[in-house]
Amino acid sequence: MLHAVILAGGSGTRFWPASTRARPKQLLSIAPGSNETLIAAAVRRIAPLCAPERILVATGAHLVEATRRELPGLPPGAFLGEPVPRNTAPCIAWAASLLARRDPEATVMVLPSDHHVGDEPAFLAALKIAVRSAERAITTIGITPTSAETGYGYIESGEEFADGVQSVVRFVEKPDKTRAEEYLAGGRHYWNSGMFFFRAAALLDAVRRHLPELHAGLERIERAAERGPDAERSETELVFPSLPSISIDYGIMERESPLHVVRASFGWSDLGSWQSAWELAPKDASGNAADPNALLVDARGNLVRDLRSGEKSRPIAVLGVNDLCVIETEDATLVVPRDRAQDVRMLVEALERRHKL
């Protein structure tokens, strides 16, 4: 059977002040033209492929209740609460171990909870191809690049098989502008979507070979599970902090062979910052993406959002400024140049040092 793991553990610091550690971006409605939270959209999109009882949502233990409220259609057992954050490799391997226990023949798709998909039929078509490919090798989806983006990791492709499936030559870290332009012109590199497809048994075998310390920790949890849910929960809380903190890309994908990549194009964005929100939003003739009650005079290329509740909302007026993000919430106001939107996390770090968060 096909199972899904939705990764929902991020803190979303680049979407401050809307996103906080108690309510990260996957729990917000920040996609253009939608009042749906990002995580609700992520679960809804895969409904044609995966029933609710075969979905796991992996998040931080402190976010389980808030996440459950956003997904009332999922059963209580659908939520995995990580005792501490240990990056994506332990999280995905833990979920795969649990699914393999439930269904030894499980095929698993791992999907982010906080991305935007513009063309959902094309998205589902790509997922179906990737699921079939996962029967032969661990598979990912590579997004056909539309620009020389320096904010994404890339996947270099090789031999081509059927249905747009290719071998993976290597994963590439975020490039500089010159290298990104070379990737765009060469046609062999795709944006790394962070989506993975595999047989649970195959992923766990890769963990055993490449991350033996993680594999040993998972085996401890599995042995505890044989003694019952309370023993499993207690052992998980004990083991998880000792697991290596490493991403699935570094820990498994860059070491595993063969790997497959499905090239796809479905209006994808990782919604990585307020700049991404501006890029995706509808704009006026001056390139402004603003709320209807915003007032803009002699202003171009701005993102203006008032995210306060309706009775507290009031017009935001900007005059004679260009290329800014102006974001207001009940707790704070952010003004930042769009080309510095990736640096918003610096403000979060500064506020944490001042004990204001």
C-alpha cells in the first residue's frame, strides 16, 4: 500500500512575524489566493492517492495539538511528535520504521507541509510516476528550473528511462549566480523539491548502511514497541536526543546509489520567504502585491500584508517606496527590502537574544 509522511517540523523563521516557533508557517494561510493553511493544503492534495488512515504527519511534540486542530480529518494516530528536532534523516527514518511495522510492503512518499503547488493535476501525475519508480530505486522529484535560482539546492540528472524518470548523478548545494545560470542553460539540473519516494524496507536498509548510529537507535525503539505503547513512548523520548542530527540529503541521498529523479513542472515554490510570497501573489500595474485596503502612492514592487484579525485590521499606507515587504501582525510589524527577505531570520535570532520571543 501507498503511505504518506508529511514533514511539518519546521520553525519558519523567515516568515516572521506571521510565523513563530509556536505557530510556524505550515500552520498559516500565506499561499496566494487561499485561506487554507499550508499543511491542510498538503494533506488535501494527496487525497486522491492516499487515504487518511495511511498518512503520518511528523512534527515537533510541542506542535502536535496545534497541527491536529488544522487536520481534523486525520485519525489520532496520524501524528508523530518528535521529542527534539534532529533534522530530516531521523524523522523520515523513524516514520519509515513505524510504517514498515504496520505494513512490511509499504511504499512511502515523503512530502513537505509548507510548499506551494500551482498545478495540482500535474502534481498528482508526477507523484504517480515517482511512486512507480520507487519500486526500483529511491526516487525524488526534480523541478524543471525556470530561473537561475540561488536559493535552492539542485539535482544533476543522468541516464533517462521511461516517463520522465532519470538517474541521479549527484545532489548539488545552493550555487552562486554564475553556476545557477550554467545549470539553467545546461538542462541537466533540477531544483531539489525535498520530496522522496521509496519502499520502507529499502530506506531502512539504506539507513543501516549509511547511518548505522541512527539505525541502532531505531532498533531500540522497535524492541521497546514489542513491550507496548508506553515502553515505546518512553524509549523514543530517551533515544531521540542521542540520534545524529543530519538531513536526509546529506545522510542518505548523497551516499546512496542508484537513485532516480522524476522531472516535473507544476507551479512549485518552497515559499521560502516573503519574497516568494510576493512572486506568487497577483500584482497591480506597479508590481505591488497588497491587501485590498492598503494605500499605495508612487510605490512599486512592494508586498503589503495586514495579518491581524478582522476587527483589528486597518489600512497600511506606503508612499514613495519600492521593493519592500511590509507585514503587520498583532505582535509586530516588519519592514524589510524584498532582496533581504531571506535575512528575516536574523531578526528572530536578535529577538531571541533579547528574550522577546
